[in-house]
Amino acid sequence: MTPEALDALYTQTSRQTLATLLAEINAMSDGDALADAMPVNGLHFTFLPIMLPHYRPGERPKHLDLLKRLWQEYCTAQPLTISRLRLVALPSQLLLAGIPDPHSLRQRSAFADALLKTPLAPGLLARHASTPLPAPFWHSTLLRYRAQRLPEPLRSYFIRHQHREFGSVSAPVRLVMANYNWTVVQPIT
């Protein structure tokens, strides 16, 4: 996805685009074998991870028709909006996190509750074995670092930008099968 296409997809209120943010992080981590920076075309904000990543491309998950029906019932009414986007640093990750609109919070909670009453519940619970269901905040993982802490250039970048708001995003919610950084995406609906 080009930076222009990315900007067209996401409504942005800040001057610095998400594409520029990702380009800066990719440039800082270029050549670092421990860094796994999200490519610009992989930018996403996960609404609700439903299953562990064990399906191969083209493979049909169990209970797909049920999942699609629930998705249509709970998740297609309006776009997801996340505002007040800010960088969040974890020991080995750099995230872009924000605050969802109230409707999206209710929508995600209702969808999760509905899934927990179906044969999809064991997979959903396994996917969230070490995290709350649903997750307490909405984010996109911009960088994973295969060490106990981020390297100095990325820590310094975070310190310089930790109080900066990167605007908001608003986009339709899509049901897809994707790898962890969304470089391989298979739409379901």
C-alpha cells in the first residue's frame, strides 16, 4: 500500500502521517537483525483477534459460516474510530495506541460475548490465554524487538515522541485471516 493509499484509508488529524511514522521506524531499524518493524503496507489496528495463527493460506477455518454470520450481526454497522494515538513503549515492542469511540467498544464487547457462546469459544480463549478478553486498549504493533529491551535509537525516538499525539484513524472493520504483521491478508467478508 502506498503512503497516499494509506492516508486515504485512514482519516488523520495530525500533520505527520502514519506512513511517515512507519517509514522513520523502519529506517531506524534497517539492518538490525533483531528488529521486526511493521512494513507500511501492514499497518492495522486489530479489532479482536479470534484464533491462534495455525491456518495456512486458503485453508477454511472451522465454523466459518457461523463466524461470518456473527460478524455481519455485530461488526458491520459503522467504522471503527481510534483517537488520541500515541506511541507506547514496552520492553521489546513499540506500539501506536489510542482510545476507541464508545460504539466500537460496545460493538467489540458484544461480539466477543457472542463468540463465547459458540463453538468458537475455545479458540478465542486460547488466543487470549495471557491477555484480557477483549484487550484493554487498542493498538498497532509498529516494531517487535527480539531482545529484552529496545535499542538506544528506538528508546530515544520514543522519548522524543512519547507526548505527541498522532491524530486519529477511522476505517471500516474487516474480517480477515492475516499473518502477525498483516503482510499476508486473506479477506473473509
